[in-house]
Amino acid sequence: MVGSADQAPAEDSLRDIRSITDAALSRLDEGEFLTELLGRVKDILQADTAAVLLLDDPSGQLTATAAAGLEEEVRQGVRIPVGRGFAGRIAAERRPVIIDRVDRTTVLNPILIAKGIRAMMGVPLMVSGRVIGVMHIGSQTPRQFTSQEAVLLQLAADRAAMAVQSLTARDDRIAAAALQRSLLPSALPAIPGAEIAGRYVPGQGAVGGDWYDVFTLPSGELGMVVGDVAGSGLAAAVIMGRMRSALRAYALQTTDPAEVLDRLDRKMQYFESGALATVVYVVFDRSLERARICSAGHLPPVIVTPGHACQVAGLAPGLMIGVDPETRRRTTAVPFPPGALLCCYTDGLIERRGYPIDEGLARLCKAVTTEPPERACASVMAALVGAEPAQDDIALLVIRRAPDAAGRSPAGRGSR
């Protein structure tokens, strides 16, 4: 009977923790959720302080993220290396730890001593067998925390870990989507003698690193870029933003697409080691009569000229960004007569489960004609995407040179 009596309060406490976890998920951000949860945990376990430190993987340090009764940790940006101090020991050993003496031999953070904490109990936050942080509570009076209290704290930490994972993923998706939108051209440049249109569609999963860009150069030439950073989520979007800015800077230094991509590669490998990306960069002469194209492992553009079928541009092969800093790429010059249309895209447009990429490329060539770019984009998206949700991000950029002076393409196509 004693066991049943002891079990009931624990179950009531767990129910309270579960209730606040579920209710908070839909309306609070990570910090607010943890602060509210820690307040409840502190009350349930009759502790004076409670805190969560989340693991920053690159640095190998635990960062104070939320607290109740120990707000100084968060406000002062406390960081504890894994393996050192009380929280660091919990993360390293991946198990609950209880101490009944708080001094410089048992803790690393001097705030804990200054706060007058006498006893502490902490547990790891785990997701799929991986430590993502530590939750601990403290008492300002002498106390021996029990193994049953440790079980309850671990249950609360498990709930918190799942919630943190979910909230972090949600916040990353929102941030990545906002970053991606901010880096796409808000308005495509107006170029005499040319029309330009673009599309960006995020995939069903995490936002990736697809982007397109169009800009006029000081020489009066026109630059067009489509790229795809390997990976997904906020990290890929951040790298994409850095690549976009760097490419624009190098484009001001030289109008040779190959030299621009080689400089971009060297920069990325020095400052973004491990990042991989494909990029195609096109520079049009001021007259628009010629396009100079260089690809860093990217799918080649497709080109259609009046009176001819759409073709894949025959480019010199080039390694993707991030593979070999010593590689040198080559630029290919392609004629771009009146009425011609060039289409650049990312692999999300043509890659599908169930058929090879060559088939997707053939479907793209069949869909591309010399119609105005906005209609061309609509035709391509209808033919290759249709009503199905995109599994991967899609970036599409189309440019058409104006037809001849009579207002039609030489073969009479493209004005419909």
C-alpha cells in the first residue's frame, strides 16, 4: 500500500509535466517553453533552482538556455565544456548525477556557489541516443535527492528533449524559409531586348540551399546564376547566402564565369570547409548575341532557338564547389540569336523516383519552347511538377532574347 501511495504523487507530477509540455508546444518558442517547464519541475520537486543547458555541437560546450531561480546562468551566457563541472559530467557520462556538496571540486560554474546551492541533481537530455543537453535542479538547503526523484526528473527531461527537437526543427524551417525568400531577387532586372522570369518552390521536407540570381554588371553585361548547396535546413540556407554574396563580389572583379566560380570555390573551401554545392553561371554580352557559361558540377542549361528543338547546352565539364581547390574550370560560349530562350534549373525540377534523370531532362526539353519566359515557366512547372507536391526545392530561371524586329521569331515560333 505504501508503494501505491508513493506511486500516485509521482504519476500526478508526471501528468502535470506532460500537460504543460503538450500545451506549450504550439504556442511557445524554445526558450519560453523551457522556462515554463522548468518552473513546473522546480515546484513539483520542491527545488530552489532549475536549469537547462543545450549542447552546441561545434564547440563541444553546454550553453545555459533557460532557468527558473537561476536566471543569472542564462543572462551571463554560461558555457560549460562537456566532461567538466557538474553539467559537463552529466553530458559526458550520459546518466543522472546527484551531489550533496556544491563547491569548486564538484561544480565549474561559480554562480552555483554564489547562489548558495547546497545539493544538486541533473540528468541528460537525449534524442535518439544522442545527448542534446542537460537539465538540473538545485536546493539551497542541505538535501539528499532520491533515485525516485531522479527518475521523475529524467522523465521531464525526456519530454523536454523531444519538445526541444521539435521546436528547434520548426524554428529552423521558419528561419531557413525566411532567409531563402530574402535572398531571392525581389524584382528581376529590366533588360532592353530581353525578358526574364523565375520560380522558386520549396520542397515538402526541410528548406534547402537552392537559389537563383540575376544582376547587371558594370560592363553592361548580364549575369545569371542558379545554384544548389548540398544538404537542407537552416545550415544549407546560411551557406547558400554566403555563396550568393561571394559570387556577386567576384562577378564585379572579372566577367569570366570560370574565373568567378574558381574564386568562389577557393573561398568556400577555405572558410566553409566541408560545404558542397553545384552552380551554373551565365554571362550575356551587352548585345545578348552570346552567352558564356560555366558549370561547377551543375546540370547544364537547356536552350531552344527558333525553328529548332530544345537542346541541352554542351558545356565543358566542371567539378562541383568544395571538391578540389586546385581545379580550374572552362567557359563555353553559346550563340544566343533573336527569339532564343535559355533555361537554368536545379535538380528538384527533373529528378523523380521511378525514372532516371535523363528522362526528366528529356521531359524538360520537350516542355521548353520559345514562348515568353513567364509562360515558359508556367509550361515547365505544369509539365514537370503538375499537381504533385515537390519533394525537393526547385529553382527555375528563364531568359528569352526578344524576337526579330518584325516582332516574331524567324521561324514564326515563340510569339504565341
